Amino acid sequence: MSVIFIVIWLVMGMIGPAPAETGKVSQVVYITLTKACGCTLVVCQAGDIVVANVFNGARRGLLKRLDYSTDKEAARVYIKKYRITQAPALLFLDARGNLLWMRAGELSEPEIAAQLGKFGM
């Protein structure tokens, strides 16, 4: 019986990320709009600047930028799964695609940097 348990434990350990990867930011998805009404467009353009300031250097590799105006199908996957109701939206995901943190609407550079700091980044 203990052999079966060890085999199951080894197999389960090989499926999916290691426990250390769960809860660690693996990807950041940024959904924005380049075509929108005036007030929404202003908020999205401000978000673009904030995201560019925060995700530079080594952090740039984490970022996946989606423009709903030009790539609706790719953006819809995230919008539906994470129930996004406002643009822009910034999602921190772990290696399994679990949502760790999200902000929609007006984005704050200090708040995003603080959240990254909480995840050791």
C-alpha cells in the first residue's frame, strides 16, 4: 500500500507546477482599448503609461498586453474567465492561471509596484 501511495505522490508532483510556483506571479495580463469613447480612452491611455513605467527591464517579460479593440478573441478569453467589466484591466496570474490580484479602471503605479513587492518582485 505504501508503494502505491509513493507512486501516486510522485506522479502528482510531476503534474502541474511545484508548490513554490503556486502563488507566485507567472504572468501579468494587461487588457486595454485603443478605440473607445473619450473618458474610457483617457483612462486606458493613462493605464498604458502606468504599465509601461512599472513593467520595464526584467519585469517586461511577465507582461502580456491585449488590446480589445484589435484582438477581441484573445481578450475575451480573459474577460470571461476573470469576469472583467472595465478597461483597462491588469491581472496577476500564477503558473496555473489562477488569479492572484486584479485591478480594473484607473491604475496606480505605486499600488501595482506594492503588489509586485508582495509577490517578491
